[in-house]
Amino acid sequence: ALSFLRSARGRYDKVVVVGDNVGPILCLLAGLKIDVYLDVFKSGFAHAYSAPERWLIRRTTRTVFTRDAMLAETLARAGIDARAAGNVMLDTTTYGQYDAAARRRRPLAVTLLPGSRATTGESLALQVEALRLLPEAERPDVFVAVAGGIAPDKLAAATGLRWERPNSGEAADLGRLVGEDLVLNLATGVTGNLIEAADVVLSQAGTATQQALGLGRPVITFDRADNRRKRMADEQALMGEARLLVPQDARALAQVTARLLADRDERARLGEIGAERLGPFGAAERIVERLLQ
């Protein structure tokens, strides 16, 4: 990495670093000046820049885009051009041709975000088990945001449901998973559509959880036994009440889901908290404007 960065000196008009402080450290060692540093990890709700980190950024970076105003103010006091233009992860929310409203049959809806890793099928199976524990009369419409590379037939095998192939002609439509007591509408590449169609989101995803919160939807996540404790604590400090963390247990997940579905005012309250903590949109446009100066 250092060899590449040293070879890059003088060859490019702009240098952008995205991530944590490893990028600025490597650029310091390589003698490379950073035009824009996009810090997508730190949050004023969970972190503060240490004195060595402020020194590093001041030494290496022309402009920093932080996730919130608290962090930007900390850096600005240290003489750094720091800007809080929003959460760039929200700007990557995907939308497309998918009519969720046409698939609605019940008063309320949930969207499942089972993630994109090896545990996707396992996570979806537990979410489905939780939904089956809800009384039939209280059961919502269900949408599933399927990550790229995840095969619907694999999800069918994991959940014990039957996969019905799509017939809508919509590019995002992946069909349905169907059982005697449950129907899951599958789609890919339209996470924004599915989040906006939901009253509550059940999520084991990373970025998509932030997008759901930023769009004003409360999120319920079960805490896997193999999760890193510090990461979960940091995420919870950022997301606050807007993400409800429950044990890795279908009954616990069902109880919290039922409670939220039954309480419109609480859903609205948590949605406002999530949008405030994870938003706003618009950072990507501000970053591009800075690069074109």
C-alpha cells in the first residue's frame, strides 16, 4: 500500500480517502496530501477525535466530511476545514421500478433486511419464525430486500417456504416466498422502495440499517452471539432508541415487533430519532462540489 501511494504522488489531480484513520496514516507515511477525507465511521454520539487524530488530520488533509456536526465542530476548533453535509451512506440508498403498494393487502407492512453475508439465510429464517408467532389477524405484509448474489431458492430452503418466480416484468422483482401462513415479497436493488413501504424494519444489515433509520423507520435487530461487542455498543450509541436491540430469539423478536406495530405514536417517535441521528441526505453532492473546486 505504501509503495503504491508513494508512486501516486504527482500523478493525480485529487486524492480522496474514505474510511477510518488508517488512510490518513498511510498518506502521511507516503507523503501524499489528501484533498477530501470522508470519515464514514466516527459519530459524535459514540466517538470523539483524540488529540493525535486531530494532529494527523490537520497534517494530512485539506477538507474533512464528517457524519455529524458534533465531529465537524471538534475538528473546526482545531483549525481544520471540517464539514457536516449529511450521511453519505443515505445517498447510496437504491431505488428502482418496484411497486410495493400494489402488493399491499394488510394495514401494516414490515421490510426484512437479512443482510448480505454467509448468515443471510439463517437471519431470514429467524425473522420469518418471529413473524409466524404474531397472531394471524395482526400479521403485516412482508417485503424482503435481497442483496446481490443471494439466490431466492437458497432463501426458500433456509426458511422452509416455497419460491414462486416473478411474473410482474419489473427488473427488481424476485418473486415470492410462500407458505400456508405467510407470503414474503422479494426484491433486489430497490432497498429504498421497500423501506419506504414499511412501518417497521427488521434488519441484520449494516449500511441498509442506517438507510432505514435515516428514512424515518424504526429498526429491530437481534444481537447475534458472534457480534463484536464494541461494534454493537458503538452502533447503539449512534442509533439510540431508534434501533431496538433484542436477543437472538424468535419470541423476543416477535414481541417487540408486535408492540411496535400496535403503537403508531411510538413508531413515529422512534422514526424521528433515527432520521435526526442518521441523516440528512445530500453529502455526496457536497463532496463532488468540493472536488470540482
